[in-house]
Amino acid sequence: MPRAPQCPICKRPLPEGAGAAVFHPFCSKRCADADLGRWLTGSYAIPAVEVDDESESEAGGGPDEAGEPWPPGRGGRPPVRH
């Protein structure tokens, strides 16, 4: 039997019925505000590895840096790097 959906903040079962969608996926305004506070303070984050522009150019960043067109043999512009 499937489990009833739970609030991701307090783990209580979500209310059923017409009013259930008001704060979905949270059980109450309090839990929705707690989640928003976590986003605003940076508690939720995805770990990432920072790459230096210098280390990328030293490693030979691709065919465009070697003077070859991108993609090789077709001409055109290289992709934009962010």
C-alpha cells in the first residue's frame, strides 16, 4: 500500500481535500515559510567545482584555441563558454 504524502519540512501527513493544494507540497504556511527561509539563507546548495579560466587555457581548452574552426572541418563559431 502506498504511503501518504508527507510534508518535506515537518514530515507530517499532508492534508486531504479541497484545501490541500493551498500550501502544496507543504502542510501549512509555517512549513512553506520555513522552506523559503532555507532558500534565502543559502541552506540549499548544489556542490560545484570551480574551474579557473587560466587552468582551462593551459589544458588546451579545445580546437578553437588551436586555430581550428569549430566544429573541426565545418567552420563557424565556437560555442559560448560561461
